[in-house]
Amino acid sequence: MISRRALELTTATLTGVFGAAVVISSIDKGTGWSTAGVDAGTFPFLTGLIVVIASLWNLARGWLESRAVAVSSSDLRHLIALFAPAVVFVAAIPLVGVYVASGCYMLGTLALLHRFSLPRSLLIAVTTPIALYLVFERMFQVSLPHGALADVLGF
Amino acid sequence: MDNIESLLHGFTIAITLPHLALMLVGVLLGILVGVLPGLGAPNGVSLLLPLTFGMQPVSAIILLSSMYWGALFGGSVTSILFNIPGEPSSVATTFDGYPMARDGRATAALATAFGSAAFGALVGVMLITFLASWVAQVALAFGPPEYFAVYFLAFASFVGMGGAPPAKTVVSLAAGFAIAAIGIDTVSGSVRLTMGIDELVKGISFVVAVMGLFGIGELLLAVEEEVQAKAVSSRIDWREVFRTLLNLPRHGWALLRSAAIGCWMGITPGGPTAASFMSYGIAKRFSPRSARFGQGEAEGIISPETADHAAGTSALLPMLSLGIPGSATAAVMMGGLMIWGLNPGPMLFIEQKDFVWGLIASMYVGNIVAVALVLVTVPIFAALMRIPFFIIAPLIFIICTVGAYSVSNSYLDVVLMLGFGIIGYLFKKLSYPLAPLVLAIVIGDKAEDAFRQAMLMSKGSLGIFFGNALVTTLVLAGMALLLLPLVLQVAHVRTTTKPILD
């Protein structure tokens, strides 16, 4: 279970760290006026600074937030059930390519995770990559990653 | 009268067989993304964007804008039939649309929604027809300081009128600007904010950000809420449709008021979502039948729908004439314009007459196509909603992944999209607004350039932003909007503490 307060604090910290990183990395690009005009780092420096200040404000407000549950444990289970396989899918793309990865991803989530009937899951898992191939590589000539596996197999 | 002539010329461009076909495809795809929870207009349009690179700009914009109209209509279908808003901007339609449909008047609810939506869109397009070229003409005289002042005003109005907590809006905006600055600086040529990742030199595409923020973010929210379609009957009774449409003029005052609210929120970038909520709220407060709101009152459907579509349409006015998009989807389209090699802003009306007027004419036709198509296809798309979400969700995820990849054939973009997805989820959950973030990513570079050019003109003095009456007015108006939330809060504290003091 995650409380609203924890969520607010986490988000404010994330944005604050991002802002700080922007500020730090733009300082060495120069942050002011020089003979060439406004230095390259000025604009990012200012925006980063604004992000940091506003994040601190949100952090303080978040501290006062209620501890009521914002994401219940069943919500969290649903979230992980969607997101974890998706991350595995994305991680698998460089290895096996989009086509194999998307087929396995569909089969895995449908048949294993949601106990959907196997023949139907298989049908969807096979149709998905074929549809992707037809739409992207054939109709619009956008080449999708084939992965290291395809290189090995010589496609 | 020049405008009418140009518009007629525009119709000769818009009403050709290929363009009508594109409208048809665009509207259908739009309804599809509008109906599916987890896919919305901004990321629907950005998914199509890489596929338009080989097209004529006017054909491409007709396809994308038609998709936008379709999505606006599609969002209302699920709001009314399933009590599931397909789009954030159609949340307010569920309040009265679903109760009306549940009482067995689904056709009446849908026809009311589509009829008033079409009216809102019509008002929006007419506003563009008569005002856009005039605004562009005024804007032609703008120099860098004026431009920066207009950008400043646009962003300040998000903070002042967007409705989200001001500090959160500021984070969203400023983070967007920082993201826009990543990569090569166009002025000095130096590489900024890549944090040691070489591939970031090319910058972060707004398409990737939109795909993650809206696509993955929405998906995570939808799966958490466990959307389950409990449909009411979706059969359309055509006689009822015509009866309802003929009855609409009786709500003339509500229609006009909502259209005005919508146009205002579309032009000052408040966006369709804020417009529909505001319009519903005002209708509820001032309607003599306000007690019936929430139980299937027609005006409770008319008000948000009219405002939603009026805002969605008129959001293209500042995009075309000033280069400042009025909504997240308009921002994505504007990014498209820049990719196709066009320069959004007043010069469009001089250099790209065919493009501008072809688009404006297509908005009239496209909305008619959308109303007709959405009525005919309601049963089909309603059936689509019966597919379990656990099948749709991974499919949407795959589509977003492939979409993010196809922007520049980069795997890093896919990883970035995942990151933006988490941010999108957190931001939506905690009511950080996403539209300013996207807007800032799209026009961040232009705003920065305007600022730096203005500073070159003044040799580093900020005084240039108070150099003439126009700039001063714009900057002061922007500052007033920034301070508005603070003033309102103080006023609120005063009025709530007064009784205690008495």
C-alpha cells in the first residue's frame, strides 16, 4: 500500500533531483551575458532552478498531505502485472527483435498471467507480429528492430 | 471578404477524393483511439505522425486533424454508453450522459452529445475562419521580444487558469523547457544536458514524451482502476436521433454560452478538458434545472460537449497564427508542421495559403464526416469495448513501443518512453497537468530563441520586455495571471475567515 503522502514526496523528490541535475550540468555552459549574447547554459539553468524551487514547495505541501491510501495493494498488483512483463518485453527487443518479443509478450500475458484459453492466446500472439510487419515494414516502410537473434540466423 | 474567398479556395483543396478518403481514415482511427481507454488523441496523433513524413503537408494535416475530431467524438461514446471516459476531456460527459443512457435513452444521449459537439466545433472553425488571418496579420509585426511575451502569457495562463495546483503546473512547464533544451543548442552549437549519454545529442522527441506520458501513463491508470465495460444498449434509433437534433435549438443559450467558454479556453491554452469541466460547472450553477444535473439532464451533456469541441477546434487558432498550440494534441500537430518543414506562425498565412485554408476548409468537412461516421459506427465500437482490457492493454503497449521506436529508429527512445510512462502515471495521479509539459517540449526552443534574440537586441537588458506598449501589456498580463492563484487564495482565506471574525 502506498499513501498519497508517499507518492507526493517521491514525485517531488524526482522532479527536484531532475531540476538539480539540469542546474548543475548547465553551469559549465555559462549562465549569463557574454559578448556572444546569452550563454547557452542560461535558459536551462533558469528552468532547472524553477523546477528545484517549485519541487521544494511541492515537497513541503506533500509533507502535509493525508496518509490516506492512494494505491492499494490490489492496485499495485495490477500495476506490476502490467508493467513488469512490459519491461521484460522492452528488454528483450535488442536480443530477439520486436516480432519475436511481441509474440512472446502477448502469449505470456494472456495465457500465463490471465489464464486466457491457449488456442486463442496463440492466435493473438501470432497475429500481432504479422500485423506489425504488414503495417510498418510493408505499408509504411519503417524498419523495426530485428534483434541480435536475426543477425545470428542471418535475416 | 478575403477570408470567404480563401475559404472557398480551401474547399477546392479539401474536397478531393484522396482528401475525403484521408478524412474517413483519420476519423475512424480517431474514434478508435477515442474509444479505447489508454489511447487518447495526443498519442494517437503522435503514433500517426512518423507515417506522414512522406506525405504532402496539407494531406498530412488533414489526416491528423481528422483523427483529432474522431477522437473527440469517440471519447464521448464510451462516456455515455459505459460510464468510462475514453478521453480526459469527456469525463464531464459521464455525469449526465451515462444516467440518461441508463434510463433507456441512449440514442437521445448520444445524439445530444454529437449535435452539441458539432455545434461547438462549428463555432470554433468559424472563429478560426474569421479571426486567424487577422491575428496573423497583427503578429507579422511582432519581433523577438513580442514573441517571447506572447509565449510568457501563454504559459502564465496555464498557471493562472489551468485549474491544477500552481506549483505543480510550474514544475510541469519548467521541466518541459529543460527537456526541450537537451541536445545541441541551435544558437551556440554546444551540447547541453546530455548527462553523458551521447545519443541524447539529437535531443528528446516530443513524440516519445507524448507516447510515454499519455500512452503508458494512461494505461497504468486504467489498469489500476480495472476498467470494466458494463454497457447499456447501443442500438441507434434514427428517428430518435432526428427528434433530438431538432430539439437542440431549445437549449440555444446553453449552446452559445458553452461554445464561448470552449473557444476562450481553446485560444488561451486552457485546453478542452478544463473547458468541459468549467462549462459543466457553470451550467450547473446557473441552470434553473440544476437540481436535475447528474441524473440525465440534457443540458449536462450539452454544456461539456459543446465546450470540449469548441476548445479542441479553436486550439488550432493560436497554433496557426502565432505558433502557440492551445492544447496537447495541437502541440503534437505543431511538432508535425515543423517536421514537415513548415514554420507555424503568421508567415504560414502568406507562404502556405493552400495549406492553411485547405486545413480550415477540411475542419468544416471533417467534423460533418465525423458526426455521420460516429453515429453509424457506434454499435461496432461499442462491441470493441467488450474485449477484455487485459488483451487490449499489452496491444496498446506494443503499439506505443513501436511508435516510439519508429520516430528515429532508436532503442533509447523506447527506454525513455518507459521512463516518461512512469512520470505520466505519477503526474496524473497527483494532478500535475501534462499539457504544459508537452507544450513546453514542443515550443521550448522557439521560446528560448525569442528570449535570446530579444536580449541580443537590447545588449543584455531585460528592459526590452517593457520597451513598448504592446510588450509591456503582454508581460504585465502574464504576470497578473501568474499571481492570480495567489490572489484568489488570499481572497478565499478572507471570505472563509470573516464569519469567525464577526
